[in-house]
Amino acid sequence: MGTEPSAYHRRVAEEKRAAILEAATGLFLASGYDGTSLAKIAEAAGVSKATLFKQFPTKAALFDAIVTDSWQVEDPGGPEPPAEDLEAGLTVIGRRYVALLTRPGMTALFRIVIAELPRFPELGEAQFSQGKMPYFESVSRYLAEADRAGSAKVGDPDLAATQFLGMISNFVFWPTLLLTDWAPERAAIERAVGEAVSTMCARYRT
């Protein structure tokens, strides 16, 4: 008999993992990182402490998992942004970035980090190094590829990535940290992405 877990057991484990991450995010936001114990998270998630410890032996490991999951592109099998067409490529990237920033829990994650940063700077480090930075680097790599493909002339891909992502996040995401009712309509979001793409093309497209 094989030792590999069955599809059923894998599905149950994934469901429990998702419940743990959801419960942890809610408790971190309500009670703070320091004020939330793994035992409380297990109870809120409806799992045993043994189950939680098996997947996440420490609270830091649990928070790292929350960050990593939050920054995963939902459709990694989707179309690759074409390096030979800057406008089309940036449109794909911009829409994926919006999907990340508007994902349920993303605002809560940033609020947790900001609230706890003075006492737990490692939370900010996790959010930056495991979440935001890998995504930023993927955009910078795309812009460098566009430069090599001849569709753009980008002397500083990191600066260009900062410009592009900043134009989108300044409208779509950052207001949500201060305004509880900030929820722009889809058409307004699409316009923000389109304007960011047009601005980048005006500046960098060959």
C-alpha cells in the first residue's frame, strides 16, 4: 500500500490549512499578533492544536504562510505577458496586480503589519521579502525582457516597475487602509490600469 496521501486527505488538509489561515488573519487583526496564541487560532479554525502545530509549528511560520498565500497570483497558468508587446504585457500585469490588491484579506494583512511593526519588525520584513518584493521583481524582470525584445527602452527596470505599480496601487489599494468605504467600480479600476499602461508606453515604448 502506498504512503502517498489520497486525494481526499489532501483536500481535507488543504481545507484545514485555509481555515487556519483565515482564523489567524481575523484574530491577528482583532487582538494583535502578540495577543493571539496558536491555541486560540486552533479553536477559531475548528481544528486540534496538534493539527495546527503539524502545519505551522510557530506563529511566525503561520504569518509567513499568510503573506506568501496573499501574494500568489490566482491564475499562474494564465497568459504570459508578451515582452514583444509592451502595452499588452503591462495590461496583463496591471490586471493581475489589481486582482492581488483587491483580494479579500490583503488590506487586513497590511493593517496587521502596520499595527505591530514597532514591536515585531520581523512582520514587516516577512511582508516585504516574501510578499511584495518577489512580485515587484517579477514586474522588473518583465520590463527588462521588454527592453531586450526591443519593444521598450528601459534603462532602470526597478524604477519603471515602481512607477507602474505605484500608479495602480495609489488608486486601487492605499486608500483602503484609511477609508472603510473605498470601493471604486470596476470601470474606474480598468481606467486606472489603462492610464498607467498608457503612461508607461508614452515613456518607455520604442
